[in-house]
Amino acid sequence: MFRDKTCGELRLSDAGTSVTLAGWVQRARKMGGMTFVDMRDRYGVTQVVFNNETDAALCEMANKLGREFVIQVTGDVAERSSKNMNIPTGEIEIIARKLVILNRSDVPPFTIEDDTDGGDDIRMKYRYLDLRRPAIRRNLELRHKMAFEIRRYLDEKGFIEVETPVLIKSTPEGARDFVVPSRMNPGEFYALPQSPQTFKQLLMVSGFDRYFQIVKCFRDEDLRADRQPEFTQIDCEMSFVEQEDVLQMFEGLVKHIFRYVKDIDFTEAFPRMTWADAMKYYGCDKPDTRFEMKFVEIKDLTVGKGFAVLDDAEYVGAICAKGCADYTRKQLDQLTDFVKRPQIGAKGLMWVKLEQDGSIKSSVSKFYSEEELRVWADRCQAEAGDLILILCGETMKTRKQLCELRLEMGSRLGLRDPQKFSCLWVVDFPLFEWDEETQRFYAMHHPFTSPNPEDFDKLDTATGEVRATAYDMIVNGNELGGGSIRIHDAALQDKMFRLLGLSEADAQYKFGFLMDAFKYGAPPHGGLAFGFDRFVSILAGLDSIRDVIAFPKNNSGRDVMIDAPSTIDQAQLDELALALVPVTKE
């Protein structure tokens, strides 16, 4: 072994012992006749001292060390005269007797410290160096511990981990598949799984009544901070259960992980909110409930005053920002510019201020009297010192815009503390969503989701009103994951396919294996999947999942470190019976 101790384990109780460490040079400092080297490995940092008076040759060798040199040091543990209580090893240092340079290093392109000077692009290009930073290492250690504890918890609950195939059949419903050509079957393709959905249902048919898998999934979709083309799910399925059984089981898992990682004990049941209420009061199906600021509809209070903007609007919604009546015109203009950004798309912003002295001011006071504006304020439960912000337009579009404004105000007011956690279930999602372009219904969740039994009679007569037996777990405005009770009856599944516009031939081609399996006694079953990367990032207090993944892709889906995707040789294309068509850029 190159070492008998790590750079993170020595303490004052080890003083007087002889040790050998191996690791990287974090930094070196020469002070008079002494050279101090901070030596780092995965476990921590230890200070090593080289004394010119006792060993000039060794000290001269230490003076030539550069950042990220790989070294081995043998020496004696001593109490530090100037202690650093910010690190676990800060009470000791190593008085060096031997130094071996195991490998030299070029000057790294950025500082390998928590507060690095490297931007995202350069850190992704040299990800193997970025992974040396303690902040990234801690994220991956957290990921490891969570995976281990999740497996332990589910094992104790009787779940069995079963691996499902990675090369599967393409079923283009929802996000785009990544496809893989088959050399042995020219002209045919596998798909990489967006989830193990059909396989876990088949496992239920097979009698494995409690399945889970921490599994890699793939989706060819546009990327953002919480998306990657390949991601990891905690995928679970249970037989002989109803919705309540699934919610109780996995609420227990989430509470257990919060206790294990954050020492937070959620003693009360997580709140439940219908999808309709989430859209009505928060404008999205993943509301951030760390703070209030719910939407208030005031359309009925705004009509008939000659202000066409509000008279003609389908929806008028307001939020009350507590204590913000002192917002300046500049700040209000900034908020107006925010909601008018193309990605939000509002045409403007209206406001009402309730001043501390009791007076009231508004951007629409030309059209509404002070008494009328006070009625608005009463509806919004606004008090002296509060600011009411108002948007109008088409109902769904305006609610989404108001959602973005609410989150922006929550951030400005410090109400979105990443160390504060608010969890809830959103339930009663619509079973279908209508697409105007294709003029047909699509499954909001997936085509195997069971309708709410109370709405079976609406499947033919009011298809768009049918609720799903589906549920999402929301944490701090992030969709941690979700699932549904599945259809286990072949006749109902066939009806679902018809409503989604799939012919009998299409359904048989895409899902015939599942339909055939249902003929042999499929039990009632349901489950869910949590986004594992997202779960780790939430508990790590991060906005992006990128830094909880060892080797992530960038926003263009590229791995800039290995330069993938890349072209392949013509010989490989020929072997796969593939020909490339030139892409014309618009």
C-alpha cells in the first residue's frame, strides 16, 4: 500500500505516531525556512511541514512541488501551533521525513477548490479534475449513501430489485426515443427505455408483487437544469394495491430519507392537493408551497369600467406580495420586463399598492376608484404595506405567467430557502390532454394509467373530464416523481388505446406482448418512479442535477469531455446497413 492513513482521518490523539500518506498537492506555501504543503485525497486535507534546517534537500524538493502533483509523504504526526478549526485535521500536521513524487501534473485549467474559478464549460471538459473538488465529491457521496439507504428501506419492505432490459422496442408515445440499430437484424432498431414501465407491469403479472430498481432511463428531449438525456429513476411497482397503499408506502420512503440525510422528521402526513386546485391557486402542477402567495381571481371585480384590457380578458388573477408596497417605479418596471420576456409572454403588469399611511395607489387608478381598488385588496387579503400584482388574458396561459411571477417574487423575498422543505402529493390529474394540432387526445401520464373508477361513465361521453388514478410527489416546487394505478383489465386497456387513436393493429404491434400477458391473470397493480438525480440535488441544495451526476451532458446533450456524440466510420455504417442523409440547416 502507498499509504497507511488517509488525509482526512488523523486527529490530535494520533500525535507522536509515524504515518505514510498519499494524495495530491492542494497548495504549497514557503514561509522563511519552512514549506507547508496541503495534501488532499478523497477523505480530506492534511498539512505537511518541510523544515529547511533539519533537511534542506527534502525542503528543496518540496519547494518544486506544483498543484495536483501526486505525492507520498512519510513523517510524524505533531500538534499544530497555529490550529485551523475549519477542517477536521486542523489540530495536527505531519513533520515530513520522506517525500516521493509519484506523478507530476500540468498546471490545471482551474482551481480545484469549492470556490473554483472554472466556468461550467471548462469544468465539464475537464470533469475528471472537477470531480476532485470537495463540493462535487460530497454530492456523489450523498448519492451513494442515498442509493444504499433506499435499497435497504425497500428490501425491508419486501421489495426485490430486478434488472430490466436496456435494448427494447420503440413505442413513440410521449418523449422521443433514443434508437439503436441492430446489426443482426438490418433495417430494424432497438430503443433505449424511457422507463421500465411495461416490464415492471409484466413482473406484476409474473407474481413479483413488490419490485424496485434504481435504473438508468433515456429520453431524447430538450434539456434544462433538471434534465439530462440519461437519468436515473427509483422505479417501483406493487400488486394488489390501491392508490392509498402506494402513497403511504412511498411517503414513508421520502420521510425516511429526509430523516437519514437531513435529520428532518416529518411527523404529519404530507398534504394532498388536486391537480385542479394546483392550477387554480399556483398555475402549475408542481407548486412550491414553501410560501403562500396563492392566486386570487378578481375578474368579476374588474369588468364594466371601460378598461378594455380587463373587460376583454378571459381571466384576471392577482397575487399579494407582503411588505412590498415600498417597491419603486424602477423595481415595478423590472417586474414588468420580467413577465414580458418571450419565455413568459405576458403583455404587461398591473399593480396596486397599499401604502403604510393607509392610502392606495395603482397603475389602473384612471379606471377604478379608490373604493373599488380596496375591494380588490380585500379579496386578496392585502394589508397596509402590501403590493398586489395583476395579470390577465387566456386562463391557462395567464396562470402559467402568474406562476412565474409568483416564483420570482418568492425568490426576491427570500421565501425559497433551499434548506427549508415542503412536500405534498398532487392527485386527480386529467387522464387525457387534447392536442389542437393533431386533433386527438394523448395520455397525460402514459396509456397504462387507470381512469378514476368514479369517472368510468365519462370515458365515451366526456372524455376530457376523466380523472386519472395518478399522483405526483412535489418537493419545493420540483416534481420528485409520480405514478399511477395501472389498467389490469385487457378490455379497459383496449378501450384506452381506442380513445388515444390507436387502431387494434397499432396497439397489437406496439403493446401486443402486454395485452397477451393480461389474458393470463394480471393482478391489480400500481407504482411510481422518483427521479433519483433530482432527489439527491434537492437534498444537496442544488438547482441543477448536473453536479450530482459523475459525467453529465451539457445543455446540447454533448459530453464535451469525450466529445460525444461523434461521427462513425463508413465501415460501421455499412455493417449496420445505414446510409446518412445530409441535413439542411434552415
